[in-house]
Amino acid sequence: MSAPETSDNSDTPVSLVPAEGWHVIHLYYNIDHSQWNLLSEEEQRSAKTDLAELVQEIRSQKDTHLLTYAVVTPKADIGFMLLTPDLGDALSFEKKLTLSLGADVLTPVYSYLSQTERSEYTTTAEQYGKDTLEGEKGLSPDSDEYKAGLEEFNTRMEHYLQHRLYPVLPAWPVVCFYPMSKRRSGEDNWYSLSFDARKDLMMGHARVGRTYSGKILQLITGSTGLDEHEWGVTLLAKDPIEIRKIVYEMRFDEVSARYGEFGDFYIGIQLPLNEMFEKVCL
Ligand code: 76R
């Protein structure tokens, strides 16, 4: 028999960078204090240094971000949010983080895998030209103002899309994460609505969202086919009440009221590592 002409056993490292966007993993751990207390003070100090060095190493990788937070309530003790392009890197950073304080000290209690994504429902340049420039402002498509308006729109959208796909998150202290899906039951099946109906509903949603500008930073990441729900919702705030207010207000919006299904909520406080260690009794 002759050897096959092509082989899958190539030595080139496999790149698992999506065509666009980054991978995102939310990681939640409990600390096993009985394991931790078996370590001498010296060993504990060096375990914390190992974790701090690993965090630095991960943050120094290209296009890679890592948020560290202490988690409120016994759902977990510490949490990480990792954003990185390559799935293989995401995998190995996660394994290293799990082991970083020594075997069996960190017990994974919850995790969520998703990817950054562009929005399916953002306004197109064509729509903006027609509805806003022509419709609302009464500009003629041949005018200089129209062209300038369209150019300004394109620059704004480019900037916005960059933020959706390649976000850099601020160090705002309150971090809320929960996964969600759109309902698919009986009369309330999101996936049997037309694109236009979904778009109209999402625009109502966005109107509410925009009133939180400066108070809430939201990152919606897609997880259909990757994890339990369809999206991960990450909300950052400076004042914890804004989290409750936005989630409450959105429940009245038709998209959430009729079609929203939610997983568990995790609230953390984003802190520099040394303060985080202190907060969680390490
Ligand atoms: O593209 C955009 O970001 C602008 C419009 C917009 C879309 C398409 C938008 C705006 N969101 C979009 C999509 Mn949102 N969002 C959530 C939640 O708790 C709940 O009830 C829902 C959880 C919050 C709090 C929130 C906040 N959004 C989505 C999607 C994908 C739906 C799909 O594709 O079918 C989900 C699951 C989702 C959920 N949203 C905003 C916000 C805020 C604060 C905004 C305004 C952002 C801004 O203009 O700065």
C-alpha cells in the first residue's frame, strides 16, 4: 500500500484564532483552606508569588487581558476573566491558573466559555444614510454634508466594532457575570421571528442600555455551541446599585420580558492581587 499523500501530523503549531474576535473564559474557584493550611508560611508566600507571576506572564501575551476579582458570597472565592485570541492559549492559561496556588488549593466551581462577537443588529451605513441623514436631517445623498455624515458614521461604527471584538475593559470594581439565552418555546420562540422583528426588539433594548452610558460597561459574548447558554453577559460598574438597576429595568423590556432566560449570577470585586488575597483570607 502506498502512503497517503497528505498527512495530518504536521509539526506546525495549530493556530486556533477565530476569523475575528477573541476567546473569553470566565473562571470561578473556591479556595480549599484545609489544603492551603497544610502549606508552611514560606510555601504560602511563594504560592502567591507564583500566581502573581503567572498573572503578569498572561497579561504580557499579545492581545491578552486578565481580570482578577474576589467573589462575593460562597458561590466562589476568586474569579478570573480571560480574553485571548487563541483557543489553545486559553486552554493552557486556564490549566495554569487552576494549579497556580499549588495542587488542590483552587477548586473550580463554575466556568464559562464564549467569544467576543459583533452585533447582528447594528445600524448599517445604508440605513443610517436613509433614515437619519435623508429622513431626519433632510440631506440630499449628493450633498457634501451627507457624505461627511456618512463618513463620520463609518468612523464611529469602526471604533465601536473594535470595542465589541477586541475590548479593553476598565478597572471598574464591580464585576457581574451571568449567562443567558433567548427563549424557544411555543409562541415565544426568538428564533422563529423575522430578522426585522428581532432587530426592532433589540433596538428597544439598546435604547434602555444607552441610558446607562458611563455607569455600566457591558460586554456581550457569544457562546452558542460553546457552553450551556447562548451569551455571556459581563457588566462592570463603579456603584453596585447600577447593576441591579439595569438588570431590573431591562426585565421590563420586551426582549428580556418575553424572550430572556438567565443562568446564575456571579458578583465580584475587581482588585489588585495583593488586595484580593487579603479579602479572600489567603
Ligand atoms: O450593538 C450594540 O451593542 C448596540 C445595541 C445592542 C445590542 C445588539 C445592545 C446594547 N445589546 C445588544 C445585544 Mn445588550 N445587554 C444584555 C443584557 O439582563 C438582561 O435583561 C439582559 C442582559 C444587558 C444588561 C445588556 C446591556 N444584549 C445583546 C444581546 C445579543 C442578542 C442577540 O444577538 O440576539 C444580549 C444577550 C444582550 C443582553 N445592551 C446594550 C446593554 C447595554 C448597557 C447596551 C447599550 C450599550 C451602549 O450603547 O453603550
